[in-house]
Amino acid sequence: MNTGTHGVQLVTIKPKFQVTLPAHLREQLRLEEGDLLEATVLNKSIMLKPKAVVDREHVEVAIADGLRDYKEGRIKGPFKTMREFTKSLKQA
């Protein structure tokens, strides 16, 4: 991810207090229409932070599946290098 700056860019508050994020910021953070942003005030500034919503039940099932795989020895690793990891994937 490129964290370089493109200089300061002003945005306008429109009716209903909407703002349009500059394209280079949306692209840099891979934001898409409908994504959620957490809005907080920090040192008299507004900070927008991308957030993802996950289904708690889905996550709990995935964790339980992973723990079961671990207990039953269906895991590989740890790997010392990326090459070891890649080789392990090809053997699967």
C-alpha cells in the first residue's frame, strides 16, 4: 500500500452533511461504495477508519473448525521461510 501523500485536498460538505472522498484515497484504501467507516474525533479532527462487519456465528464456527483441525493434527507449520510455506501448499 502506498502511504505517500498527494498534498492537501479540500472536500466540501454537501447537503445532508455528505462529503466525497478523493479518488486517490478511495483507491489507496480499496474502499468501495457501501463500505463502512468508523468516524471519531481526534485532536479536533475527524478520523475515518474502514471497518468490516462480520457474522459472529460464522466466525465462531470457523474458529471451532480450526481448533478441531489442530487437535486432530490436520495442520502444517510453523514455517521458517515463505518458500517452505509455498512448498507445503503444493504438496497438499
